[in-house]
Amino acid sequence: YIYTEKMIKFSAKNATALRHLAHYFGMRPLWKQASAFIRGDFSLDTAATYLSEAIVYHDEKLENASIAILAENIEEINRRTLTKLSPSSFERIFASPRLKCRSRKLSDIVLKYCQTQGGSVDMSLLMKCTRSEVMPSVSRKAALPLLKVAVAGEQKAGVDMSNTHNVLRARCVETCVEEWKETLAKPLMALECRDKNISRILGASSLEHRDLPLAIQVELLEKALCAAKVELDDVKAELLFREEQVEEFTKQGKSTGKSFE
């Protein structure tokens, strides 16, 4: 008496369940209607909903199709939609061979998910989603906060990966050092500046690196200092080269009786 031949109002939230019930009770017409609706409604916008429903009703084919389309188009998916996915679904997307995403964009996505899910993201999931094959580098924006996530994960898991190459921590440190002017120097200058207008222009209200363990703070600042020294030496070398060029042109001008301007 619950189901009749009258038209049923299908949606992404109930179509999978109705198809499951139709199969269970042997209602072929209903199963066909539900299947037709899913085929027409399935898209990037509805894939996350279908994935969640497919997991509940053990629809493996629909699960795989949802994972594939989400993995292929992860850059286009609304961040809020991604953060609502379960850790297991999030992991499957990142493990999919269909995953297509720029590395630094991927780091922003992982950071947002970690910040939203909090304690639900353990060290195992974090390592799988940030493995070097899919995320060889991290974005400047995500580097410091993702480093904090990585360190917190290590502490929670009781492991120390400070001497391990190519793990998330190392890539975050590398980006922070490469972008030392923005990630370290700019916030320090903003905080130390007495002029509030300049501080606001610099756009830094806190020093994120100070939330890290002291040893990592020292590592960051030491490596940043070395990077700054290299940049300074490069600038000095360039200036010296130009001065030598000017002197050479000046000598040539004098030798030909012409003035050099």
C-alpha cells in the first residue's frame, strides 16, 4: 500500500534508496524508473550525494562512478561539498587513478578538509592524501597551516618524521623557506611594526610558525636565513656585474672620444 503505480517524485537523495527497495521487493517498473532518473540526474553536482547513498545501499557500481567523476573534477567541486564527505570517501577519491588536480591546489583542498573534519583525519589518512606522487608540492597559503596539521598528526600517532625525506612535513618546510618573505618575514614585520596602517597593509595578525614546536621554528628560521643570504648574494652579484658593464662602456666611450650617458 506504500507504493502504487502513480508517479513518484525522485531526487538525488531518495533515488538510490527507492531503487534498492524496488530490487529487494522485485518491483521491476519502479526499479526502471529509479535507474532512469539516476542516469539522467547523475552529474558532478550530484555525485557526492549519490556516493553517500550508494555506500549506504551497497551499490558498488554507483559508488565507483561517483568516485571517478569526483576524482577527475576535484578542482571544480564546491569545497563545502568535499568537506562533508566521510574520511573513507575522501581517501577513495585521492586513491583513485582518475584523480586529476594540480599539486598546490590539492594541498589547499586537503587543508580545508582537515580544518573542517578535525580529529576525524588521522595520520594514516593524511599520509595517503598527501603522498608525493599526487602532491609533490604545497601552496604558499597552505604550507604553514598544513605543517601544523602534519606535526599534530605525528604527535597524536606517536611518531617523529623530522628526518624522513619527501613526507608532508618536509614539503611544507620547503615551501615555507622558498616563500620566506610571505610566510615568515611579512608576518614578523607586520607584528613588529608600530604603525597600525602598515601592519594592516602587510595583512598579518598572528605568527603561525610560533604555534609549532620550538625545534621546527628554529629549523624554519635557520633555513629561511640561508635562503635570504643566497638571494642577497645573487642581488649583489647582479649589481656588481652591471657596475662592471657600466665601467667597461665608459672606458670604451672615452677611448673613442665620446661621452657616455
